[in-house]
Amino acid sequence: MKIAVLPGDGIGTEIVAEAVKVLNVLGLKFEMEQALVGGAAYEAHGHPLPESTLKLAKEADAVLFGAVGDWKYDKLDRPLRPEQAILGLRKNLGLFANFRPAICYEQLVGASSLKPELIAGLDILIIRELTGDIYFGQPRGRRVATDGHFPGAEEAFDTMRYSRPEIERIAHVAFQAARKRSKKVTSVDKANVLETFQFWKDVVTEVHAQYPDVELQHMYVDNAAMQLVKAPKAFDVVVTGNMFGDILSDEASMLTGSIGMLPSASLNTKSQGLYEPSHGSAPDIAGKGVANPLATILSAAMMLRFSLNQAEAADRIEAAVNKVLSQGLRTADIYSEGTTRVGTREMGEAVVKALG
């Protein structure tokens, strides 16, 4: 089992180090190789995704990814910014299906900004299409407008587009995932305004005919955003496009109390995957030892389950995280009165100890 370890920038190096510690005590045989990515790679190689890093990722069974980005790189040309590394990995590895679970742990109900009765027992799976939509659509760029409201003015443009195969494959992933859960899929679109998402709705409806045992609900994205904070437990599996999924998954993550608790997996058709926490590089707290490593550790559990066929080991990690939370240990983002505040390293070591 070969794992490409790409810590990245900011708190990425700190949280990935703790996940690696956890993997190392499982008694499994891993070949783990580390490489630079993001701003760190730009500093060393002049590009956020060097060929050597991409080669390693392609050869690995799975990629354990930290986070990339720092404000100091915001003035770079867009192709050289750290965030382009993650887009490049998605494109080159064909990572089209992003799994973002939003689970509210019993011990953290009080950490959510919503009333306990709204989020106690919350378990949503957001499946985001990852390689199409406005993030990758062409043409895109800047130009002088020849029409519209202000002819002759400078304008910028991006293209939202989806093909039938792209929609069909992500719909299949969502319906198959729902069969293992509560058999309900909510497809989120903006079909009342966007031609792209009328097409999305039509294709998802067609694919649904192959899954008569699964309930399908269509919902406009603005309503979905509202319902996530009004009645979040009404959702089971949510499937949507790249941009809507980006926004809604972050909203759902905060229902649980902290984005620092939420893992994610991005998979291709061969179950090769990239596993990363849902949060970013947080340069403001980098090096302070206060970041929450649990999302990264839980991402490692998802990696074991989806790409490395080690479901038992994944269960062990998830149980260890639960045990640590029950012991009252909290990093700053989930701390509350009556619990014990710990740092990044202490939290990682506690999970290692709980694996015992």
C-alpha cells in the first residue's frame, strides 16, 4: 500500500504529522513517501505542483493531503498560486467524486451554533462533483465587452458546463452511497435559472430510474442552504455540482461545531483517492501547535476504508477519536467550559494512545 504524503502549507505540516503517527501504530505495512506541494513547492521548485510530486501521486494508491495556501502568494499569477496544486491533482488523477461527511459527535453537540435538538445525531453525506462546472469550464478570462450593459468596459467571464457522462457518474455514486445509508438523495441545482442545471436535473432524474429503492428529491441551491440550518437532519445524501458543493459542504461542516472535525475524500473511477481535511491552511495559527488534527486523522480513516481496503483499521481510528472526545480532550476550536484544552501534538498522541 503506497501512500503519497503531501503536507503542504500552513498547519498542513502539523496535522499531517499527527495522522502519520496514527497510521504508523496500526500494524499495517505502508510505503509512505513525502513530497512538497502548494506554496512550499513553489518556493523550492517554482511551481505549486512539480512534476515529481504529480508523478508520486499518480503512482500511489492514495494521497494524504494537508492544506495549501498563504496570503503572501495572492499576488502570484493564478497558475502559480498554491491552490492550483489541488486543482491540478483533481484533474490529473481524475478525482471526480468528493465525499464530505458532516457528522455531529454526541460529545460536541454544544459546540454547534445551532440548537442541540436540531443537530444531535446529524449525519449528512455531501457528494460534490469535482472536475466539471465553472471551476474548469472553458472559455474563461478577461476581455473588453462588445455587448451587455456596458459595451467597451473590461469584463471577466467563466463558463459553467456539464456533460451527460459527468452528471451520470456522480449520480450513480450518490444513489449507490444512499443504498448503504437511509436511501434518500437530495439533488441540489438551480434549474429555475441555469440551463446547465436544468440539464443536471434531467440527467439525475433519468439515472434515478435505475434505483427505484432510493428516494430522490430535487432542491434549489438557495433553499438547500436555508434548509441546512433550518432542518439539517432532513438530509441524508446530498449530490450537487462543483461550485454549489464547495459552498454547501462548508456550511454543513459548521453545523457540527467545527470544520476542524470534518474529513473528506476525493475518488476516481479506480478508487484511487486524495484524502484531506475540509478546512484550509490557516496561516494565522500555523506553527502555534493549536490546530485540530482530527479532521486529518479521520481523513486517514476514510483513506483506509475507500482506497486501501482496510475497513477494520478505519473503524479502529474512528473509535479512537470518539474515545478521545469522550475523555474531554479538546483543541481550541472545539473547546468548551468543563473540557480539557490540548494542542495539536497532544491530541494526536491521545488518539495513538486510544488505539492502544
